[in-house]
Amino acid sequence: MNANAIITILLMPAAVAAIIAVSLVQAKKARANLAVLGDKLGLCLDTQGRFFKKHRLIGELRGKATDIFGYTTGSGKNQQSWVAIAVRVKSPTGLTFSLKQRMSLFEFIAKRFRKNTVELGDVAFDEKWVLATNQPDFMQAALLPELRAKILRLSGGRFASGHYKCEVSTVQYAEQGSFSGEQLCTRLGEISGLVCDLADVVEVFTEVQK
């Protein structure tokens, strides 16, 4: 066995230990940041797992069941971490929508061929966001200038991964990142109110259909 192989074998435990240490530090930061956010929003910190613990916030915002949590997609080098806010509406609805940021020329072109996409007639908004919904007339009326301004202010700029969606009875916001980022957690506190606003929109649609 040559010297390089021996050095590699000796360094492997140290590398693994370093990765574990960093993960534990990040998890500690995530818990602390979530605790602060929970106190601000009146949500409870829920912890699961024995060693590598996962933390989330649960409770109610504006009378709606709310869950703020993290999840991952992909695996290995392609694994990505996400944070999400899910607000459940009070009754099931047939309304669905998706709001995603337009991140490239490809997205602009793809919009022309995507089913159920809707233009709101707001140039600043339509240039940055792609709305798809099964109720275009309602969503055009419901996304008032105040809501559009909030979406542009809170989830624009460099946070290009952020997107909103409504499926069945839940309105959710998600973006890439982790709760170990203090700035992101602070901004999620503001976005939680916007997600509740969108849940109100869904509830209005339910009432209109009665």
C-alpha cells in the first residue's frame, strides 16, 4: 500500500467527524432560529428524532392550522434542502394554483405552451412570476395589487427558488435553504402572513361556490 493510500485512509475518519460536527452545529442553529420564529408567530416547536433531530413549528395562524418545516429533494450531490410554510384552509376546495418565478428565457418560452397559465395584466408582476390555475377568472380578480406587491417584495430578488401553490386544502410556500439561516427565518415570518392571505383567497372561492 503506497503512502497516499495510507494518508487517505487515515484522513477519512477525520473528514467524517468534521461533516458530523458541522451537521450538529447547523441543526443547533436551526433549532434556535425556529424557536425565535415560533415565539414571534405563536407556534410551538416540535422536535423529532433521537440523534439527528428534525425541528418544525406547528400551531395556528389567524385561525388556520399551520406547519413550518424543512425537507430535502434529490440525493447525493444533487440533494437540495428546502424550507416550507403550509397553511390549511378550513374546508376542501376545487381551486388549484401555482406561482413560480420566471428564472430564465426558457421559462418565458415554456409559459407560452404551459396549460392554464394566466396573465394578470400587471407588467412588473407578469415579467417575474408565472401563474397557473384551474380558475383563471377568479385568480385574476383575487390577486389584488396589494397581494402582488407583497409577493414581489417578500419573495423576489435572489430568492429565485421560492414558489407558492394550492393543492386540495393546503396553501404552501417553499424555497431552497435551511432554518440555520437567521435572515431566511426572519423573512419567513413575514411570508407566513402572505401565505395566510392566499389561504383567505382560497376560502373566498369556497364561499363563492356555495
